[in-house]
Amino acid sequence: MSAAAPAQPLRLPAVDRVLSAPAFRALAVDYGTRLTTDTLRGVMDALRPAVVAGQATAEQIEPAALAAQVRAQLDARFAPRLKAVFNLTGTVLHTNLGRALLPDAAVQAVVQALTTPANLEFDLATGGRGDRDDLVNDLLRELTGAEAATVVNNNAAAVLLTLNALAARKEVIVSRGELVEIGGAFRIPDIMARAGAKLVEVGTTNRTHAKDYAEAITERTALVMKVHCSNYAVTGFTKSVGEAEVAQIAHARGVPLVVDLGSGTLVDLSQWGLPHEATVRETIAAGADLVTFSGDKLLGGPQAGLIVGRKDLIAKIKKNPLKRALRVGKLTLAALEPVLRLYLRPEQLPEQLTTLRLFTRPQADMRAQADALTAPLQAAVGTGYTVHADAVFSQIGSGALPVETLPSYGLAIRPVNVKRAGRALGHLEAALRALPRPVIGHIANDTLWLDLRCLEARDVPAFTAQLPLLAEALAQE
């Protein structure tokens, strides 16, 4: 009886033969022939050592298996890095998650600006060159009571530009208690130095008096600056001087007052049961010559830095070469204009301005939502966790009203095995972040909290549709 013939060693198929398979023809339609071919070569190069060592199987080098690997790589390569997420952190204006959500009117305006030419710097009345700030200047004047306005790409840029335009090689007086640092190591003293201005600190960390400002003003003083302490609060034995009093001191010596409001608001939030925050109009009325504030915080619009105030000072700022480097493009202005127009009808703001709608969402609505989602989420996380609807407190975020909270409701997920709570919660948090639309909550007190303030009714179906995928991920632990 003759011996069986030895098995032939596996060999990788020719690239051209693999590319002729139906699965690869479909890939070429989706991603192009060159990119599909290059990716296939990479996959085959990665397989070659295993094939040479006799450790690969015939199934691994079949066209269908190779096509699956190529598609997985190409799908991952073309997946957007900027992804929609569910913000269930309890922070409405979350800096890391994009801050304010734009209302529908702003979204439609951006789409139009993306797809059609627009009069960004074209004066339709004269047919000549226009000024892009004119698109929002009248609106900002009407809403703030200022004489003029200009827009740059964020509030940090607004502060930098203002200081460089008005105080380069001169002194700027600031209370020591207002030398704030916000996220990303943005520090007022550092910005002052970059702008070419010399910082003059007055008062102490917790107490600054009117005489401190008055005694510090000299012939080298370019301006007095007040900075809104938006991301912290100093309590106890404290003293600060209001804008109106500082304005009187500065103006008596011929020096302008600049107020950095940070996350400035255009309306009194207290009319909707929220804590009062000084408005831009109030600050101008108090005597501020210039006010800087953000567009994507309490205002509820796109990322932008707005500077409003005296016409002569705004004109000087706009002539500064840095203005061109820091100016905004058509998409920002397209989004900002309809947001500002919403403020002309303040009685409709809670329904039409997304940020305010989230701030004022009734706790009862969130409780009903939490009750409805408890059972589906419990089924998804399995018996290793317990899910309960529970009262929580949201925060506004992005440095606005740092010590104020909003009564909210959410879902509390706790591991059954308390001894391994940290590991279990880390695994759950990672599984939620790995969903097609990642779910971002926060861990505190051996509990993963999902605050439902930012989960509006229209988003609930998309949230629940992912729960089977969460169950699959947790089952693989």
C-alpha cells in the first residue's frame, strides 16, 4: 500500500486573483481600487509569516476572509473621529463634549453656508467689499446696549486681542483675586504677558478695595480689567469692588474699564428659575467700556469670542493685525446670527434655544424617563449590576455658575460584587464608551451615574437601540 502524498504547503494567492473575487469588487466600488489593493497587500503581508511557518489555515487566506479583514480596516479608517455621543455626565455645557448644542435655526443656516456662496465680505447695497462683523454687529448692539461689536474665534482670543490692541507695552490693573486659570492652562497673567501688557496686581486673594484700584492708576495705565470668576467661588472673609464703582474710578482718571465676563449671558436667567448671572447689557450699563464673552456657553451658540463696547475702542481693536488671525469664518457667523435673533423674542427662548431648554427641563420629565429606562438597562447590564432611578444634581458647566446645581434625575448603576466594584465599573464605563454612539456618564461613590438631563425624548430610541450591543460586550467579560 503506497504512502499518502504529503500535504502541499499553503501559499498566499496572487493579489490579482483575490481582487477579482465578488467581495473585492464591492470593496473597490466603496473605497476605490488603489486603496483596496494597498490595504489587501498590507493584510497579506501581515499573514505571510504565519503562512510560511505553517501556522495559517486555508480559511484564513480565502478571498472572503481576506475581504472581511480589508473591509474592517477600511471601515475603521473612514469612520469619523468626531462622533456623536450621549452626554449623560450631568454637565450641560461640557467643554470636552462640545459645549452648547445649536438650535435648529442655526443648523440650517450652517448647512446653507456650507453649500452656497454667501455675502461674507460683500456689501449687497453698494456692491463693494463688506465687513464680516456687519453680519452680527447690529444684533449685538441691540441686545447688549453697546456702541459696536466684533467677533473672534473664542473668548481667550477676545481677551488676547483686546489687551494687545489697547495695552501693549503699558500697564493693566487687575484684582489679585481675579487672576483666574481656566481649562487648558489659560491663565490671565500668561495671556497678559503674551499680549505685551504689564500686569499690575492690586488687593489680596480674598479682598480688594476701591482704594486699591485708585492708588494703582498711573500715567502708564492703559486700562483697568475685571475678570468674572466663572469657574470658582471665593467665600468667607471676602471683599470685591463692583463694575460700576471700578468704572467710576477708572473714568475719573481717563482710563477705560474692560470686563471679561467669560461665559456671558444676554438675558436674566432668573426669570426661568435659574441663578442670576450678570448680563452683558447690565455690565455695559454699569460703565464697562468693553465686555468680552463666549458664544458657546450661556449664550448657547457656536464657539466664538465676542467683544462689545465703545465704538472707538472696537475700531482700534479691529485695526490690530491679530484681528485677521483670530477672526471667524462663515460657518461661525452663519450659526451665530440666528442664535442672536432668538434673543429678540425672549419669551420663546426656553423652547427654541437648546441650551436653555436643557437648563429648564422639569425634573419630573427626567424622573419619568429614568423609570422607563430602568428595566431595559437592567436587562442589558445583567445580574452583575443593579440599576435604579435616582435623584441627582446636574451642573451648568464651562465655568458658568460653578457652585450652582440643577435638580435632575438619572440612572444609578452599581456592581453587585462591591469588593470588585472598581474593576466592574471600569469595564462597564469602557463598554458604554465603545458603543456606536458612545454613552458618557461619570463614576462616583462606587456607582456609574447616567444623568438624563441631556437625553431628550427624540434621542431615547437611539439610546435603547444600542442596549443589546451593551449586553453582548458585557457578556464577553
